[in-house]
Amino acid sequence: MRIRRLLLGALLVVGSVAALPTPAHAAGAKDHAKKLYACVQKAVEEHPEAKKGEGEEFENALEDCKKAASLLIPALPEILWGGLAFVIVLIVLTKFAFPALKKGLKAREDKIREDLEAASRAREEAEAESAQYRSAIGDARSEANTILEEARADAERVRRDVVARAESEAAEIRERAQEDIRLAQERAMADLRAQVADLSIGLAEKVVERNLDRDTQRALIDSYIDSVGSGSR
Amino acid sequence: MVLAELLPNINELFEWKGLVGPHTWYEFNKVSLMAFVSTIICIALFWIGGTRRRLVPSGVQNVAEAGYLAVEDNIALAAMGEEGRKWTPFFATMFFWIFFINIWSVVPFVQFPATSRFAIPLFLALVSWLTFIIAGFVYQGPKYFFSNINPPGVPGPMKIIVIPIEFFSKYLVRPFSLAVRLFANMTAGHVLLAIFAIMTNELAISRNSGTFQLIFAPLPFLGLIAFTAFELLVAVLQAFIFTILTAVYINESAHAEH
């Protein structure tokens, strides 16, 4: 792209050089000859003595013909056309083009200003919302803490209840077991007593044989066992 | 010297045959054509740029908007302050028209600034002159004419000298200096380019006195390139100077000196 531009630039420069000599022939040699001819003719007419081939004034007039007209003398047609061109551009631009352009610039300026204002409003809203969220989060956190505390307290209470219940149950079980033990012991003692009595009677019968009748023997043995029983307690 | 050799007189560089109605009061020549083409370019640029109205400007719209704002910032506001904003369309027209009519000096195959014909700068200077005088009367009323040439703080007897000088410089010299400045710069630039072009042509192409001349041909050619770039700068600068001076004169007319 850059090379293409450079080439184009170079081409333009060469083209300019090629075209430059043309202004040198701007008005054309013919035109110049015509003017010169008219000037010389005028000089001859104004100085009759010239026809005799003399006169310094005539020579001066001829010299003047060779001089260039001043560049500072404006050409009337150029003033008219140039002026007309300027007046047209002035009217069209100031009446139509520039107001349209300014309108466009104003519209853009307004749009940018509105957008900036909208953006700043949106930011403020967002900030307010974020503050709201932050406070909501704070509330939620403290609520969560309260809930946690309560849950902890509940758990503690439940634990204490459970432990107490378990302890009382254990105590009950223990009591019941002791009672069972005691009953079993008593039963065992009764059984033992009956067996010991039977054994003793059998034994005594065999020893004493018929020395004693049966009822007497029985009473004797019972009293003996009672004394033994109270002695063992 | 080169010109004297090649041209019967300097006007050969500046006078154009009439395209329509030669030698009449309505003669339409190349200079007039340039003026109208510049008008069309200005109108096209700002018409397209002004009516497109895209939110994000690009291309012609960008150039038109940037150009307009550059004139507003660097000429209207710089010379006149906030008051200059409503003058911007006038200054922008003046600047861009002068610029486009100047820039022909480096446009290939045209290479002639229409402002090097005294008629164009003279007309523009008259526009500027009339504008600042009318602006003076509009802003200050009838007292403008005298307040403008009577600087405050000048002791009585000095006024006899100062007032005529001020009158002369403000009402008579200003339009002339505006016109001559633009005209002389563009004319000088055109003559300079023509001289270098003719020298290059003589050394490289005609070579009337042999091949030896070819060695020196690149020198005027390089000069030609350099001065073409320089002319581009001059075209912008002269348009800017003409417009900002107009702005300064209008500003002076708008405010009485204190």
C-alpha cells in the first residue's frame, strides 16, 4: 500500500514536471504578436514624425511596447467571474452546508453528553444497588449466626436430655437388675433351705432311725436351719 | 534571466486565452474556470460532509468536520473569542476557497494558482475590507468610524499626526496589503516553480549546447520537487493568514479600543 502510494506520488511529480512548461505558453505566441502589433501601430499613429524615420519619443513608445503590462493591474473579467464564484460558495456554504454540518456536530455533542449522563446515572444506580446487596448480605450473615447459635443451644439441650434420660434408664436397669438378683437369691435360699432340710431329715432319720417321730424331727431341723440362716446373714 | 531568454515578457506566465468571449468584459478564461471548480469542490466537500451525519464520522464527513472545527478553533475563536463562533461559516468559506484556489499551483497538469492573478486577491480583500467596516458599524454604530482611528491615550496635538496615519493604515492600506500579500506569495511561488521547471527542461530535454548539461539537470529537478512541497505549505499558510487577518480586523471593528 505504501509502495503504491509512493509510486503514485512519484508519478505525480514526474507528471507535474512534464506539465509545468505549459503555463509558459499560456497566452500563446499569437496573442502576444497581436498585442505587439497593435501597440506598434498605435505608436506609429501617435507619432507622425516616425514615418520620417526619426523622433526619440517614438523610439520610447516602441520600447514601451516590449515591456510587460503590470501584474498588479487586475483583469475585470477575472474579478467578475472570481467574485461570482466566491459569492456562490459563500451563499451555498453559509446558508445550507454549514448549518447542516453544525447540526450534525451538535447532534453528536448532545448524544455524547446524554450518553455520559446516562452512564453516570447507571453507575450511581449500580452503586446504590451494590450497597443494598452488601447490607442484605450483612443481614443474612447475622441471621445465619443467630440460627447457628440457636441450633447449637438446641443441640446442647437435646444432648443434655438424652444423657439425662440415658442415665435414668441406666439407673432403672441397674435397680431392676439388683431386684432380680435379690429375688433370685431369695428363691435360691428358699430352694436351698428346702433341700438342706430334706437332706438333713433324710440324714437324721438314717442316724437316729426311729428315735424321734417325724414331726418332732421336722420342728427340730427347722429351728436349727433358722438359727443357721440368721447366723449366715 | 532564464525567463527573459525564453519568454517575451513575464505576463506569458500569467495570462490565459479566453475560453469564452475572448477580449470582452465577460471573458471566461482558465482563472475563472479554476475559481468555479474551487467553488464546486468546496460545496461538494461540505455538502457531502455536512449532510451525511453519521454518528462516527469517516471519510469526507471527517475531513469536512475536522476542517470546519479547525477554522473555528484556530481562526474564529483564536482571533475573536466566543463572539467568533457565529463568524466561523464566513471564515471557513474564505479559508477553504482560498486554499482550493491556491492549491492549483501544485496540481499536476494545471499548476497555476488563480490567486496569482491580482483580480482574485483584490476581490477577496475587498470582501474582507467591506466586511470589517460593515461589522464595525453594526457592532459600534456610527461612532465606529472615528473610534477606530482615534486610539485612546494619545495627547491632543499628537492626534493631528496619529489620526491621519490610523485612517490611512486602517481604511486604505489594509485591503491593499491583504491583496498584495496573497497575490505576491502565490505569484512568486509560481514563478519559482516555472523557473525550476524551465531549467530542468533546458538541461535535461532541450540540451541546446550538448550532453554536458545533463549532469546538472538533477539539481533544478530536485529544487522543483522541494519547491512543489514548499508551495503546498504556502497555499495553506496564505489561506490561513488571509483569513485570520480578516478575523483580527473584524474583531477590532467589533470592539472599540479602550
